[in-house]
Amino acid sequence: MPQACSPVRGTVAVTHVTGPRSEITLEVAPDEPVFRGHYPGHPIFPGVCIVDFVRRGALLTHPEPGSARRVTGVDRVRFLDPVRPGDRLTAQLNWREDGASWRCTADVATERGRAARLTLLFGDAATEKPSEAPPETAAGTRAPLAVPITPAAVKQRIPHRHPMLLVDRVVGLAPERELTALKAVTCNEPWYEAITDEADDSAYDYPAALVIESWCQAASLLLSGGQPTGPGGALLLFGGMSGVRLPRPVRPGDVMRHQVRLSRSFGDTFTFEGESTVDGERVLEVDQVVIAVREPEPAPHRAGTPEHVRSHP
Amino acid sequence: MTNTAGTVLDREDLRRTVAHILDIDPSQLTDEARLQDVGGDSLLALEVVVVLEKKYGVRFSEEEMKTFTTFSQTHDLLAVKLGSA
């Protein structure tokens, strides 16, 4: 089975397969590397790592293993309940052919109940034509910052830390409207360590989950309005994403340029859209992500700003 | 039924659209069921609003959003906005 890098170190197991339906599991070990940075003192399994767990299990149960191995889109993803160290994730997968692509829908649960629901689209890297970005995203940003927001300043605004801090620099910001941020991809990132010398180039595809996570962190920065928020700051609740497309892979040496735009706001709930480009070519398109801002509860054990935590108002 | 520039409101097409966002089968989205009883919550309600705004070329106010309790109410409000009531 071809190698692919993953932010999740644990092993994904297939417990049964019946035609297009299968069940996969993952023990979320407390020493998963992502927990150190997501978040310090407040470990929550990143929602995008749930997506990556589904991706890996899907590849193990792919009805046509020789083709359509790259995640070309995420149709809908909703996070319903946080996943924590020690949880056992179980997902029911259902495959469906869709023209030249394959769709895999997953219902993910922990022992406590439903955790997430998502649909991944798989296609062939070879058949994806690079889409053309409109000139304004290739040339520059409409609201350039004279002084970019650098990692030290980013850390004052979002709680993510190594190895899950996936924004390097904010180069454009129009508060409450749009933001432009950069993230460089390097083969020295921790998830590439497991790739052996025999792996081919496709093993170096930056995980779709992390392309999306990086863009979402940029969206979080737009919400924080560029203002510092510390522990006890507002909670960001990701309701879900839809219409996510990944036209071409991201590889070491690429610098992702994320564009995030606020499309709609209702009180303290916001929807964002945008895209990411590498050298002017689109690598990510996001039709819609819904984020709610909630004031934190006063209890000390809720300090921090957990993302991907669903509220049940 | 033909849609002309998205202004003709097909009830069953709307039902399928809303059911897709709520991740349920259209048959579960009955006219009078409360959206929150079939899996909707405040964040999903916003997704429904944004998708409907894009699909039908309308805009809802926060006040109007609060009236989206059942599918029937959603349909009727949208029909009024589209002038097809």
C-alpha cells in the first residue's frame, strides 16, 4: 500500500467489510504528537485529525484500490462532540462511485456517542487540472499589512502551538472582512519523518487535513480581529464545513497563500469562505465554514479556546 | 418544473436542499417537524440560511431567521421573499 504522511501516529484498523460498508477504528493515544500543541494543557483531538483517520481507513477499504487515492474534496464535515486522549474512535464507512470519483461517507463515534459526520471525495491526482486563480489572488492582497503579523504575534491570538501551529505569517488584514496568510510546507515537518526512502512522490502530499487546518487557523485569526486573546478568551466553535475542494496536491517547498473572507454574520455566528493558492494555482477552495464565538464559561477548567467543540445551545 | 433564474420555488426541491444540509433523508423532513427535532441546531440553522440565500438570491434578517422553526415556515417565508406566494 503506497505510503502517505499523516498527523496521526496511531494505527487505523479495519474491523469489518461488507461490500461498500466497512468499520474502522483508532485508539486515540494520549501521546499523539498533535496534543502537545492542540492545546497545551487542554488536549483536544483536532477535528481535521478525525478527517485524516477517515481518510486512512477509507484507503484501506477502497473498493478500487488501484485508483482514486487522493482526497479531492470534502463534501460536508460536521463536528458533533470533542474527541479526547484515550478515546476509541469508530467509524462506519459507506462507499459510492460518482463518475470518475469515489465518495466515502463516514459516521464517526466515540464510546460516548456521535463525534463527527463527513464525506470525502477521492480522485486521481493525474486527472486534476490545475485551476486558474483570478488575478487578484495571484498578484497580491487588497489589504496589505505594512508590518506582517509574525509567529510571535500569531501566538498571542490563537492557542495552537507546535506541532499544530500552521500559520507562518499574516500579510493582509481588513478586520471583519478578509485576511491573507502564508504557511510554508517543508519536508522537515514531523509527519514526514515516517516516510521511508522507498516512497514515491505522492507520499509527500501534504495531508489534506492539514491544508484545511492551516486555512481554518487563518480564519480564526480573522475572527480574533487581529487582537490578542489569552486563556479565558472567547471560545471558537466550528459548526462544520461544506464545499471543500483540493484541486491539486501540496508538496514540500510550496508556500500556501490562504485567502479568507467573512461572507455572512448573524450576531456571534459567522460564515467564511475562501481559497488557498501556491504560486497562483489553487490548492484549496472553501465554500463555507461556520464558526460561532461564545463567551467562555467562568469555571477555571474551561480556560483556553478549544476549536471543533460543538455547543448545544 | 423549470426554475427561471432561481426565482421559482419548488417545494420538494427546497425540502431536498434543506434535508441535505441537515444530513437527513428528505422523507424525515416533514412539513411540521421542528428543525431542531430532526437534527438542526443553531449552527446548522445558519448553514441553512446561507445556502438558501445563495441558491435563491435572497437575504434574510436575523429576525426572519428566528422564524425558521419548521420546514413549512421556511418554505412560506422564502415564497413571500420570492414573490411566489
